[in-house]
Amino acid sequence: MQGRQAELAAVRTAAQTQTGRLMVIRGAHGTGRTALLNAAEHTLREHGHPVTHIDADELTRMRPRDIALLIDDADTVPIQDLLASRRNGCLVIATCQDTSTSELSSAADQTLDLGPLPETDVLALLKDVGPLDQPVIDALRTALGPLFGNPGTVLATVEHLRDRLITVAGLLCLRDLHIALPANHWLCTHADPLLRAIAILGELRIDDLPLLAGALGEPVATCGRRIDALVDADVLSVEATGKLRCVCPALATALADEAGPHHAQRLHHALATQLMRRNGDPTTIADHLTASGLSTPTARLLRLADRARTQQPHRAARWYAAALRDLPRDRHEHANVLRSLLKLLVQNGQYDLLCTVLADQATMPTSNPAVRDDLEAAAMLTAFHTGHPVKVAHDPRPGSPLELYAWWIGEHRNFVPDSTPTPEDALLTAPELRLIHCALAVDHAGCAREVGAIRNPAALQRLEDLMEAGAAGDPTAVFEIVLGAGYRAPSTGPLALSRTVVRGYAAAKWSEALTAARRLELTGTPDSPIHQMCRIYAAGIHLNRGEYDTASNWLATVSHDPRFAAARAAVECSLLHRAGDSLGAVHLAWRTYRRVRRAGTLTGVERLLLTALQIAVRGQDQEMAAALHEEIEQLHIRAPWRCARQVMLLSRGLVHRDAAAAAEGANISRLRAHRPDLLWACRILAQFCDQPGPLIDELNTLATDPTGSFLLPTQLTTMMRRYGVPEPPPEGFTSTELRIIELIRTGHTNRQIAALLQLGVKTVEQHLTRLYDRTGYRSRVELTAASIDGRLTGGVA
């Protein structure tokens, strides 16, 4: 029983000190009236009080005396029966709705009103349900709105999601965050057509009520009264702008889902009809006609789309797509609109709509080569962003964009781009396709050769970023650099999640990166390159945190394909070294390097060799260290890009104890804004640095990061103490306190936190006590809720 301790205490007090009383528990649906009554029964029995849980019929028949009577949903129980039981010396505890105005409420000797649960109690309730991933909790909070404080609704909604909750890395995650109230929720069962229509539309301006009433075929006055009733019942809210919305977004989702797409289309068609009769706004009519899925005035839609393209590109794209459905495919205009629409959708990042357009076009081949080329390019980009192959009506030519996607997901070992010239106005030109392939293949020479031939001149200035994006497994960054303003990354989908992982890792926003990695496991093709790389990043994050078992679990899910072997082995070598098998770690790195070199896949080998070199130097294996260093030098000669130079300089620092070279390597890490690499450079410097000046500079850079997002590992704290660098507390909290808050958020116990931070359990408890004193929060749950909401002064990633 969460959050109702005061009410339970009131029940115990009444049972101990008073008889012949009527106690009424009032609350809205789902506030936990029944749960509280059951808890009261259990508590009273534990304290030796005679208790009977009965219904109205039993009350009339039994006429009990000197006992605690518990009656649920007593709104309809005759008041004379309750008063008779009170006269007979019974403590009568009855529940009713909070809107009850019956004699029951006025006759009560004591009334307990159940309001919404505080969020801390709701979070504790959810923790009892299971280890929910943070995005699931955030989505529940948003979807339920004010009903997030309603325990019955929260638990019923989670139970409704049960079949969709999947365990990933020990946490319950959702494939998508589409959350609706259960169909048997009282708000859903009492919904009327007017509320359902508002749910489908998302919102309704009060001034448009006559329009909706006409579409529903009902009198405006009747609809107005029902709107007033829904607002009074806190089902609808009225914004200052005069818009009506469902107070609970999950209710709107449930009602729209129940209505289905055909009902929604009929509603939009009825609204469009009403607007046309009233000479309404043409753009609003176009919106409703487009959503109706029915035939539309094509010429009018195209004119509107042309005018809206610059200021409202997403709206224009929907209109173009609707007009395209009704354009005859043999007309030249169809090809022009289609090519224009494909470019606009890629420019807007509207890949869901692009997928629909491509599905429509896949039913009939086209003889226009420019259209075929654009369709293939659009299909490739859609496949990358949705994680699922997309078909076109014709067979893709060898070396086409779709062949590039097949190579990317591992269907083909090799890919040779088609060198046939493409029109300058193509969605994707031949040089751009070649450059994308070179970047994803981490071909430095190829990128340098092709970058000057593409349409985006700014790409030349970002050649190093392009190489790094390809090596990091970040296709969205590759597309952004190559295509420039003609491309926008979407905010949803597998590629968006992988981007969050890659960039979150580099910025040391590790909680954010791990959350995205878990969600990615439920999205797209499970063994795609982005899934493999993000598993390696997740393993690396847990390795940096000292969570070695979890790192090993993530690593076990990574393919042994040569493309991922070097990055995978870099983490595995560090795990072996920390487990005491340094010799095995070095040998694994050397074997893996020779294997991937034979395969011609050198992605990540510099980092693997540097990891092995660091272990060999610590183990004083000079022969192996020299061999590894020589390979690193040769790699830099063959591909002198930024990351290779960084590794080469750090390698020289380790082998030759060259502090200047290592400091320069650390500086490259800082310029790249790659926090884990900068910390790695500091660890290398710390092994031989007799003059700690450069190291102290780097430690101060790490420790004074203004974002407050980097939780300093124990190794860094140790180095700072060794060189006398003070640990400047971030705004509000020390690094240790930030780390403790982070571990509490992820469900770690005090003993687990102590082990991870290499502290005593009592030290952790002392830190928690100080945190409670400074923040005013009383428990781990309250501290967690405050950190999630950003209410802690220091800020937590």
C-alpha cells in the first residue's frame, strides 16, 4: 500500500478508541478506495479487531453488533441500514465516489478524501510492478497526465501494456511508447461520439464546435452542454487559446484506436464537407480531405502545396502525397510531382510518409530513368531509417543505392557503386553515393577522392567528421555531411536511436545512451550494423562504470563478423585485463587484428591496438609493445586521419614516454569533444608523466565540464588526488554524489554502489544522509524522482 499510511493510521485510531461511528472514504475511480479498504481489513485483523467485509444485502440481513464493518461502493446502500449498524456499536467504514452528494457523506462522523498520490509514491508503486526502463515511466507520466497520480489507473495501464513489455538488459522496455488506457477503464466505457471525435482530431477550437456538430449531425446546443459536462468532469481541458483537449492523452489514444482509421477518415470527410458548404478556409479543407483518404481536387491541392512548400514544408508534403494518388501515372506531371515529393520528404525527414509513397509506387514500374533513380535512392534512405528493406517496382541495377543498403546489412560482402552519371537534380548523385559508401566503409583515401565531386561544398571542410561518423557507425551524420540541406535526420526510428547512442557515448551522457541502446534492441532489424555497434557502445559504457558483468552480457550479443570484431575485441580485452588475464587480452587483440587485416576490414583497429599496447606496457612485455606500436604507426601512414593520429600520438607517449606526444593526442580528443577518449588519454599520461603539468590541465578540463553530465569514474578521482588536483564540485554536488544519484536511479543498492565506487557501505550511507539534508528529500524514491524531473540543483545526466 503506497502513500495511504495516514488514512490507514486514521482507521486504526478509530478502531482503537471509538465505536458506533461511520467513516466514509471518498475518492474518484481508480484512486485506490478498494485497495485501502482491503489494507484496512488486514491491518485491523493484525491488531485483533473483529472485522467483517460485507455487501448491502448482507448488511440488511445480518444486523451485526460491536464489529468493524467494511462496505465497498456504498453509494447505493440505504442510509438507514448504515445508521442502524452504527447504533449497534459498529465501526462502519464505507467507500463512495468523490462526487457523491448523498446522505452517506453528510451522515459521516469522519470523512477521508483520497486525492492523487504524490509522484514519489507512484514511482514506488511502479518499482513494485517491475524494473521499468525510464522512458516507459516518462511515457506513462505524459500519457496519463493528471491520472498519473491515480494508482488504479496507473496499475491498470501497466497491466494493459504487459504483453508489450520486453526485458532488455534487466529492464522492462517498450518497442514503441504508444500508450492508451485499457478499454475497460471507466473513462473509455463512458465515452460519447463527441469526445471520440475530439480524441481523433487531437484538439478542437471552441469556435469550431458548430462545424463538428454539423459533421456529427447533432444540434450545437446539445454538443455545447456535453462539452460543459466533460470540462466539469475534468475529462476535457480548455486552454487559454480556446482549444479543447483530452486531459489524459492516453484516453484520446484509446478512443482513437478504438474508432479505427476508417472512422477517422469518415469524420475528416464530414468536416471537409461542412467547410465547403460554409466556404471555409481552403487550407483547412485540404487538410481534412487529405486525412480522409478520398479523392481530392488535385489541381487545387498542388497549388496549395506549391505555395506552402517554403513556410510549411511538412504540410505541403502531405498535400503533394494526396494529390499524387489521383494523378494518372502516364502523365508527365506525375513524374514531376513524384520526384519533387521524394526530395521534400527526405529534406523534412518524413520517412513514415515516404515509406507509404514508395509502397504506392511499387505496384507499377516506370520507364523514366530519372524517376527510377530517385525511387531507388529514396528506398535506400527509407530502409536505413526504418530498419526494413523497401521494394521498388523494377529490379535494382548493380551498384545502385539499394545494393548499397544490402551491402550495409551484410547481404553482400562487397559493393562497387555504379559509375553511370546521374542528373544534377537527382535525389542522390553518383558521387554522393560513392562518398557515402567510402565513409561507411571507413575508406580514407576514397573519401578524400570523392568529397570534391559532390553538390555540398561544405562537406570538404568536414572530411574528418565524415570519416569519424563512418567509423563510429553513425549513418545519419554521414548523410548530413554528404547531402547537406537536402537531408534531415528523423527524430524517431532505429537510426535516430543509434545516433543518440553514438553521440551520448562521445559526450559521456551515458544514461541517455544506454536508454536508447535498450530501446534500439526492440526496433528495426535486430542484427543490423547499428545494433551491433550500439551493443559495443553499451558494453563500453558499463566497462567504464565498472559494471563488468553487464558489459560482458552486452558483448555476448555482438556478432563475430569481421566488421565489428576490432571494436568488440577492444572491450573484451579490457574485461580480460581487469579479470587478471593480461596475457590473454594482448593475444586476443593480436589475433583479432590479424584476422580483420586479412578480411580488409580495419574499422576500430587503432583503438584495439592501443588498448593492447597499454596492457603490454603495464605487463612490461617490450617485444609485444614494440610490435603493436609499429602497427599503429603504419596504420597512421596509410590513413592519416584525425583518430588515427590521436592513437599514434598516445602510442608514442606510452612506448617512448613522450609526454608531449601524449598531451597532443589528448588535445585531439578534446577538440573532437570525445569525453571517454580524453579520459583514456589522461590514464595513459598518468602511467609515465613525470611532469604532470599537461595532465593536470586535462584533469581540470574534465572536472570543470560545465554540462555536469560527465560522472567522474573512480580512476579519474584517484589520479586527481595523486597530482593534487582538487575535485571542484559541480554546481550543487560533488562527482561522487552525482554518481551515487545516478546509481540510485538505476536501482542499485547501497552495497552495490559501494562495490562499484570502491567505497565502504557506511561511506555511501553517509553520502546519502548528506544528500537528504541538503536537498530536503526524505528517501531514495524522492531523490530519484527529483533527479528525473531536473529538480536537483546540480543536474544529473
